Amino acid sequence: MNTNPTSAAQVTILGIPFRGGQPKGGVDLAPAALRDAGLERVVKELGYNVKDLGDLDAHAGEDAEQTVDQVKAKNSRWVGDTNQRSADLVLNELASSNAQQDNFILSLGGDHSIAIGTISGLLDTYASPKQNDADLCVVWVDAHADINTPAGSISGNIHGMPVSFLMRESSLVEAWNIPGFEWMDPSSTTRNRRLNPRKIVYIGLRDVDEAEEEILRRFNIKSYRMPDVRSKGISKVVEEIVDYLNLGSDSTSKDRLHLSFDIDGLDPGACPATGTAVEDGLTVDEGRAICEACGRTGRMVSMDLVEVNPALSDEAGAHSTVQAGLSLIQSALASRPQALRRRLDA
């Protein structure tokens, strides 16, 4: 956590307009839609400096030859190559940051397969041996668990598999043996830290495959289903999550926090422009409360916003979905101590 009040808090924006992890077009339009809706203005008004890296070339590798054994991991070469480049970009961006500068990475998807790359880059930065036993915690807001494997997936779409890939658990899936993902080999001595299942918390689950349920049980992964949210209330849920991850104000943990927010975690009545909508989701206010709680920990270093698809709704639905996404980002950044301090110093 940065405690230097004179340092320049920065938000680095990375667009990853990638659609290869699932079959529906239009999700690649989201980074442009969020920028057009005033993303940079919103961030600057919170007191941050903004560095926009533009969009990763997410079409490179789109025409890569696919082999028969990839039926259960569709477009694996394309997905793998894109994520390797985004992982390297995140890692290099953080490595080049001034040591006294708070640099928040905001990644705009694209489908949720992009989290393989963004979280890999973050793990290799914040969970490396050089960080003195620090780790990366992940709050994953989603209607789906996204912890499928090629063997267990019904669709073979990799946007439903990022968590299992990131765990690098050979008994689940040896992702590094899938064409395109060779770079994820966990035997590397300098890269490829594993995502610890004890450091993952899900919020908003309501459409989970049985194969995924078995993985959640086996690794005892913490999750809050929608009935849990309704019975406890969102304030209690986020309080329990902060305690579970040991990120409270009295914690001596050195862990950092990443928020991976799939817009389909919210109810489609408010956010219809997404590819795999599921009824009875979180309200926008509940989504904002999650983002605020993550920011208030002072440990939040990054966020993905994914699965906004302006092509899958009418103009009004696309507008409301993009605005909801913008409000989630605003809530996460506004509640961070760095933003609060900058506004007080202004």
C-alpha cells in the first residue's frame, strides 16, 4: 500500500478487445464504448493521472490453425497468444513504474478469457518471491464460476475456464500442454506464479456446471451465491470477504487485491448487453458496493471489467450496460485511499 501523499496515483488503462474465448461477436466493442462514455474524464475527476495504453491487437492469431484435439478448448492458439501478450504487457508496465508511484491497472475486456493474461501478469508481479511472501487475492464477480476445464466443459469456450487455467493445477488441466498456452508452464523459475484457491472469492454465482461445483468443493473455494447475498445483505457479504482474505485495516498481510468483474454478475434487467445473461443477479448498487469495499481495503491494485457486449441489445440496453460498467469502475477507484487523499490535497 502506498503511503506517500505526494506520489502520483496513476490509473493505467489497457483495452483488450478480444472475443475469441466465446462465440458471440460484439464483446470486442466494449473498450471503445467505455472510452466514448467518458472513462478518462471520470478517472481524472477522481484525482488520478491517466495513462492509456490503447488497445492490445486482439486480432493477431485469429486465423491460427486449430487442430482436432482442441475441440474442447476452442481457439486455444488465439486465446493463448493474446493472453501471453497481455500478461507480458501488464508485467512490463508494472516493472517499469517508479517504485514510489501507485499504478492501478484497469483492463477492459473483451470476454472473460482475458483474465488469464491480466491475472498472470499481476501474479508474476505481486506474488513473486521478491515480494517477501506476498500473494494476490482475487474477488471474482460473475454469474458463472469460470472454473471449467476442457475435459469438463460442455461448450469448449475458454471464457468459462480462466480460473482453472490460472490455478495451474495439473490434476485439473495442464494448460501449458494446450496449443497456445505453452507459456503457462508452472515449472518456470522466474514466471508463472499460481493462483491460490484459498485467495479466491466468488460473488453472484447462479449458473454453475456440475463439473465446476465439484472443483469448488474439492478446493474449498469460497463463494457467495445469490441466495447468500439476499439472505445476508451485500454489506455483510463484503465484510466477511475482507475478513476471509485478511485484508482488514488491522491486517499485517502484504497481499494485494484484484477485482475481476463480469458484467453478467449484474441482473440483465439493468445490464442486458452481455453474452450469457442470467436472471436474478446483483443490482447495480450491490455491484458498486462490492467495488467500494475492494477499494477501501487499500490493497486493490487492479480491476478487469469484462463481457460488456453493446451488439447484443438495443441502443437503450447497450447504453445502460456501458453506464453501469462505468459506475463500477468509478466506485472502485473513488473509494481507494489514494483517490481520497488526492481529492483532500487538491
